[in-house]
Amino acid sequence: MDFSVKGRRLDAAQKRMGEKEKKTLLFQQLLKRKSNKSNITLVESINAVSTAPEKNISIPPVSEITSWYGEANVSVYREDDTAPSTPGVGLIELINLYLSAAQNRTRHIVLMWPVCPKTLAVVHALATLERWARGDKLGVRGLVFPTKTNAFYPLNHLMLGREDVLRHARQLAEVSGVDTSKLKRRCSDKDAFLFSLASQPAEGDHIHPTMGELIPHFLATPGDLSWESCDSHLLEHVRAKLARRSHKKALASNCQFMGNAQTAPDALFALDGRLTREELRTALVRLKKMGPPEVVIVNATRQIRMEARGWRGALCRFLVMLEEVFGANCPGVLVVTDHPRSAYSLKDDLWRLNHERKELRWSRPNEYAITGIASALKEDGLVAPGQTEIRAPIPRTLDVSVVDVDAAKVINKLYRLAGQIPNSQELAKPVWDAANYLARLAALPCGVATLVEWLGESGIRDRTREAYSWSSFHAKLVTFDMTAEADFERIELRKCMQMGTQLYENYQLGTPLAHRLAEIVGQVCGKQRKSLIVVFTSPIYRRLAERYLSAYRDYPQGIQFGDFQKRLRLISSSQLETALAHLNGAHLVFSGLDEDGLRLVITDDQIPAHTELLLTQRNGQSLRNTLKPLVQEFPAFRQWKPRMESILHRLKHLPEGNQLLMNADFVLPAFRIDLSAEVEATEDANDPEAWSIRLEFGAVLHRRPTHDVYVYDPASADATDRGFRSCKVQSLEPGDKLFVMTAELRELVEVVLKEAGIPIEHDKTFEGALRDYHQSILKALKTKFPGTKLADQVRQLRASILEVNEKLAKDFPAEQSVRHWVNLGDSPDTPFDALRPQAPMKEAHFAAFADALGFSKLEAAYYWRRVIMPVRNARRLDGRHVSDLYTHMLLQPESVMVHSGIKRETIKMLFNKARENIVTVESICPPVGETTNA
């Protein structure tokens, strides 16, 4: 839908109305609200009016949205926090709407902007506690769709105050002599389960239960629609702490009732997004027999929209299916989205489907009314301890630069041509793909040559590299040009092919966006000698820009990159929130925007005035079409209106664009490498000893049986506090939740390590890393023992090591060995084939040696695994092995990164990213003749 054309959404008379009259009309059309309730705005899609019931139909009154939240008073703790977090205003409003929909069986579309909680399961967990506070022991029974297999993982890292839960348990207890008149719904079998939290642990203090072990949750996946019991996951941390086996057995018995899908109170059910239409119906029918849900949350956020083709049609069909399966007992519905265009499109599609069917037509015109909720808190929607939520940020004037007009012309033409072809999604796929490729190409913060160079050095497979070349897309367009579908616009198509080739050639040394970025960097850091922070939408683009800017030779006044490098900091958007606290007057530039970047630009007080947004034309147009309806139609977001209007003012000169543009995304398009399977060495697949690990979604990894991997298993006694345990490939089993390093997370870990002082680059050759190690040893030795001969340095070094590490005295090598470790003066002139690490043989000795020379534990761990061990294993680290190195440094039980002084917020961010990269093992296949645990 085109929200930028006046009159499409509101008629001219409404446009001229004052704000007061406009609100009055909206409130009359929709729900009546109390004036002192939270700031939620209900907006009805105008297109829906044509399919709504006629005026003479009697419309039953709709109950107002009750303010439910606030009576439970159960503390919520994030992992590692000793003080509780509090739900933000946006999360509270979503909980209120969730409970109202469950109570009244109403249906809503929720526009939660600029960000939604990453896990909607938190909404259910907190909502069911509010039911407890009102005497309802059954809580609320909910369903969420679509999800992935990791949908419930965030619940394992949010704890509920143990004493608060026990307080509710006492108030809800059904025992003789206790007044139970206030109980609205009873469940005596729940008492033993809740009072298990009072069990005495074997050692240490009582722990707070996680949401995941307190709230029963069930998942239906392809091939498993049985809603099998979850009792093994309930109170699993409490069970692990009990000393006596009899107590553990009794607690497990208490969990059987709670873990049964047919009897479980407070239950949350989830439907895997991979289920077919028939599987969805089967799962819903079985759930109906076990006990239907009271409310359903449908996830229509950006992640779902970007990953699922035909998402709108699939979600609409599912919502209609709910009514067909559950009939008069149909649950309430919340469709949660983070984009105004998606909200309106979904409502229009739903009303269209409703108008076409003969039965079950809605009798109320406010079905799927759009509810605006302002939310600026990412991840879980909680406010951290000691912080306050900023609801009305300081107005800021923001600058915008728009580039690549030429690219926008050819991209728009290709989209227009593709849209004119019948069944365009399939028949015109080469045209769509070519347009999408050019859009990604125009958004590069470097030139094509830089991208190709990086791909080659990062170990990307040749087959994957083809997807980054215009020639492969051009060849498919040539083939399409010879088909009948191209007859009507063959001349235009050939012009686009020529223009695309010209763009590709022009972008070899740098895209317009890259050139503009270099101009800004040269002007601010070089000419004005000021500090500058540039924010990128991904760690990979940060790396590409770093390469491009360091090689750029046209800075003003002959300035070189090295002259101002210390004044320039390049970060990804996931690092921005931490970086804002340490701006120190630095200028801020965004090379493209993503959700994190836009959220902070609009809502954070630390964003300085005249922060510059660097966008391509198409993304500038999409950003304008996102912000316009928020400013014009949703009072819920009025606190951010000054900043949004500042951006809109800078974008008003852009052409309106065509209808296809309206479905585009404001987030800068990017080349992405999803799984480390893309960067693993090709010899792994051909290794006769390698096992094949098949993952969900079809990816296959090849690893030797003794290779170390990390599995997400938070209840395991061997797991770290963050839920990961290490194991060998040969011990993997189907169903295990395996961590797989993505290229983007690898880049992000690398940036964090470099900022912690590690001279680390995954695309640096092994020779470069080894020579760096030698230079670091020589420099540290000279700094630690200046002005003395090598023999004296060796003697002093050994003595200082043993002085601090008395336990090593018995087996620590003699001075002759220590001399060998530091006698590296000829290293720069030694051929690589003759170069050796010259380091201690034992890790404990190396750690003491490195510590005495002033290396941090982080540096020592890196050099040991990056340089010393690989040589002894007669192996040079390729891209996949470097990924394994970073994985180990982050996830090992005694993680050197966790204990290295890296900011706590950064460590949390890395582990949140890591949990997003967990995939289910479907099968493990050893070489022929060997057996497996499967």
C-alpha cells in the first residue's frame, strides 16, 4: 500500500480536521478507552470499510482494554544480574492487550515500533503471573506462530524471583483450613509443583527459577505434532541442586501433571514455521481436543517477513484456519508487527478473505483493529536495573545524504518489468534476482574489487562467490530474454542489462556510497581533525569499509589513512548502544540503517545533533514511507515526532517511487553469508574420516569425530552459566542444539577482540599471524627488560616467572629453553618454511611466560590457539578453523573473553547473538562402517 499519497488512507475531510476531532472520530469507530489509560492508539484501515458489515447490522458492544499489569509484583532477573529488571511501558501495554484479547476473544493487529521484543514468549510468562494475582490458578493458555526451534531459549535466561513465586503459591494453595473463596479457577495439582521451589538445595543459596522451567511450553515441529510432554524441562535447575535422590524423584513426579499438554496450566504452545498447511491443521485439531488456547500471538515482525516467502498469505490463511478449527470457541488474536505498511496490508488482506467467504463472517467492523504501541527497548523489552526508560527524547536535527540515483533508475525499471509479468514471482525470478543484486551492490561501503578480495581471503567457496558476481545474474537475464515472457518489454530489458553491466564496471573501485563515506571521513577526521564514529549495518560491511578506507588515496590535502586512523572508529550497529556512552564529542555517521540503528536514532538522548544518515535512494524512499504514517496517523508515537519529521524533511525531495517500492525495506540490503558451512574448508567434505552432521533447514557440516563442538544445553551439569557445553562430534545425538558460527558473528567477535588489544584478523595469512607473534615477543622483552643483554634478559625473565608461579618450579624448562623462546632476532629474515613458533610446549608454561612479558590472558589464549598449536598439528588455519578458534574463546567454560575485562554489555550482546545461531541436529552420519549414537 502506498502511504505517501494523500487521501489513500484518510479522506480529505479527515485530513483537514483538527487533532481533537480526529481522535474523537477514531475512538467512536473503534474501542472506548478511559482517558487515563496507557498511551495506545487504535487505527482502523480505511480499505476495510468496504468489506465491513452494513450500518443496519446490530453490533455487540466491545469490552474496553483493561489495565491488567501491576498486581503480580514478581521480580524479573536477567542472567548475571543481582538486581531485578522492570518491564518497559511497551511490554506492559502488550501484556495488557494480550490478557484483554484472551478475556474477550477479540482480534487485534499490534504495530509495535520501532522495535518488538525478540521473544514474544516473555509476554505470555508475565501475563500468566497477572492471572495468578487475580486468583486464577490456571493462568492463561496461549499459542504462538510461527516460531523456530529456539523459540523458548530466551526463557532460560530470565529468572523470576523465588520468594515472589512462593508468595503466590501460598496465596493460591488449596489446603484445609485456608480460605479459598478468592480463587476463580482451581488447580490443586499445581500446589506441589510451586512449593517445590522451597526445597533445600545440596549446597549454596536458593536459586531463582527461570521462566522456561516454571512455565510449561510445547512445540509442534514437522514430523512431531503430538504436543509431547515437557515435564523433563520443568524445574530442571531446581532438581539439579537437590542433594537427595528421593527428593529429585518426588519433584519429577510433581512435574508430570504440569508437563502434560492436556492438563498443564499456564501453558504456551508454539507452531514451527516450517509446518505445512495440513500439518498446521492437524496440530490445531489435536490441541483443540487437549484444551484450546485462550489467545494466539502471530509474529509478523521483520525477521519473519524477510525469511518467509509469501508470509502475508500464510499468516492470513492461518488466522482463518483458527476460526475454522475452533469455531465458536476461537481464541483471541494478537498479530504483532513492527512496520506500518505490514499492519495495513495484513488487515486489508484479512478483510478481503472475510468478504469472500460465505460463513463465519465477522459482525464487528473493528476486527483486527490496528493498535499502535511505542516500544524502544530491544531484546526482552525490560529496563535494566538502575536505568530509566526515556519516553520523550530531546529533539534533534538529523542530516541525511542520499546517493546512487543511477542505480535506483535501473533497479526500479527491473522491478517494474518483473511486476508486469503474470505469475511474476516464478517466471520473472531472474529479473527480481538481478534487481535485488544491484540493490545490494549499490549499498556496498567499498568497491567490487574490495569485496572480491575479501571473499578470496576469507575462504569462501567458489560456488558461493558466484552469487556475488554480476556475470551470473546477467547470464540468467540473457536466458530469460530468449523466452516468450520477455516479448512485451524486450528492448527495455536489454537496456537494463547494459545499464547493470555499466554500473558493475563503474563500481569496481568504489560505489557512490563508498565515495561519499570516504569524503566524510576525510573531511571530519583529516581536514577538521575531529573524531568520527561510523556505524554499519553488519560486521562484514564494517570490515569491507575498513579495507576500502585504508586503501583510499583521494583524501583532501594529500592526507593518508594512517594520519587520522586513531580518530576514526568503525563499528556495527550492535555495538552502538555501548559506544554512545563514550562518544566524547565525536561526530556520528550511519552507513545505512537497520532496526538497531533506527531505534537509537529516533529514541536515544545520546544521539548528537546533526548525526548523518548515509542512504541509497531506494532505502531513503522506503524510510520515508515507513515514517510518514507513523507521524500522520499514530498519536502513540508522537513523542518521537520531532526526530522523524527532521528525517522526513531531508527526504522530501526524493521521487515517490512505484508500487513495488512500497514493499521495499528501509534496512540497507546486504550480501550475507549465513552458516559457517559456507566458509569451511573444501577438504572437510572429502575427508574420509569426517562425519556428516545434518542440521534443520537442510545444511550439512563435515567434522572429524574428535572435533570439539558446543551444544546449547542449559540444564546440563557441564553447561556454563550461559547454557553451552562442549562435546565431541562423535557424542552428538539427533535433537541436540548445536552452535554454528556465522560469518557475521565471527566478524563481530573479531572486532571485540581487536578492541581488547588482540592483533587479530581472520583473513590475515597464517604467516602474518606467526610473524606478529614474534614481533610481539621481541617488543615485550625489550619493554620489560630494557638495556640488558639477551642472557640477562633470559635469566630475569625465568626468575620472574617462577617467583609468581612457585608450583611450576619442578618441571619448568631451563634457561636454555627460555632463551630459545625469545631469541627471535632473525625472525623477519627467516623464510616462512623455516619459521617456527619457538614457544613453550605446555599451555601452563606458555601462560606463565606470556603473563611475565605483560600479555593479557586474552592475548595468550589467542596466540596459543592461533599460532602455536596449529603448527604442532601441522595445520594452517583456514576460515573455518579460525571460526572454531573464536567459538572456543567465547564459549569455553572458563572463557577468557568473559574474564578479560571486556565490557559486560558487550559480552551479553555476543551471547545473545550466539543463541540466535543455534540449530537442531537432525542426524549424524559417520563414514561407512562406523556407528553413531543416533
